[in-house]
Amino acid sequence: MNFDFSNTTLIIVLAVALLVIVIGVAAFLQHRKSTTIAMRQRFGSEYDRAVLEHGSERKAEAKLADRESRVEKLKIKELPKAQRDRFIADWCAVQARFVDHPKGSVTEADELVSSLLQARGYPISDFEQSAEDISVNYPGVMEHYRSAHSIAVRPGRAEASTEELRTAMIDYRTLFDELVQVETLATQGIAP
């Protein structure tokens, strides 16, 4: 075959190739931007925390996507009514003891939340792994959980003030309320 390229044909071919490359790069950048926006909306402050921890948006997004994949494989379940009622009663008892025993109540709240997570199907290996797992379904309460837990496990001399303990109880209550929440008919796919 004999191809006779004139300067005009060569310029047109190069221009089309350049246009295809520019469109491809623009599509890739738009996809990255959409992914970042979606991850930021999904994970909220946990997204920012992951970016700080991993040093870049791309690495953070990959880690957050890994979390999602891992949690999808877990058998997370709603609590049966009787078990849910028992957890609520246990919470009320822990909360009632706060006035007389604030440090002990915060420690009990930490343990109760761990038991609740385990009952829902979250593996309880270490705090950080648990926090990452929970962040997939409850990103809005992660700051509360991390803050409360850091106060609950604070050792002797660095013991928390009564105000910090009160804040920890409020933070635990925020997470607790999210975890015991009854699945609505709409999310079950049942029309009222």
C-alpha cells in the first residue's frame, strides 16, 4: 500500500489525535473530581482525617474504598426488638450512674457500645479497626466515637475532668442512638 500524506492530512491526523488525548484527560480529571466529591459527601470529616493520615486524596480514597469493600462482606444486622430494648435499658442504667461515678460510667459506656457493635455484627478486634468499619455506615458520628473513646481509655494521672467525662457520655450517646436506631419501613422497602 502506498500512503500519500500531505502536510494538511498529517496536521489533521495530529489535531484529531491531540483532541482525543485532551478529551481523555478531561474525562479522567472529571471522573477523579466526581469520585472525590462523592467520597467527601459520604465520609464527611472521616474523609479529611484519611487524607491527613495517608498524605493524599488518591491514597485516602483507595483506603476508604477498601473499608467499604471490607464492611460489605460483614454480616451487619439490625437488632431484634428484645435485644434492642435490653441495650436501651443498659444505657439508661449507665447514664443514671454518671452523677455518682462519672469515670466508671464512661468506661461502662465504652464497653456497652463495644457490645452493641458486636451484637450488630461489627468485629471488635481493636479500636482503630472498629472505628474504620463503623465509619462506612455511620461517618457522621465518628468524631464523637473517637473523642469519647480517647477519654474513656485515658490512664490514671492524665485522668479526664468531669466536664470531659460529661462530653464523652454525650458523644457515646450520639453513637449509641445511631446504632440502636430501628430500621424504618422505607429503608426495608416496605410501603407504609
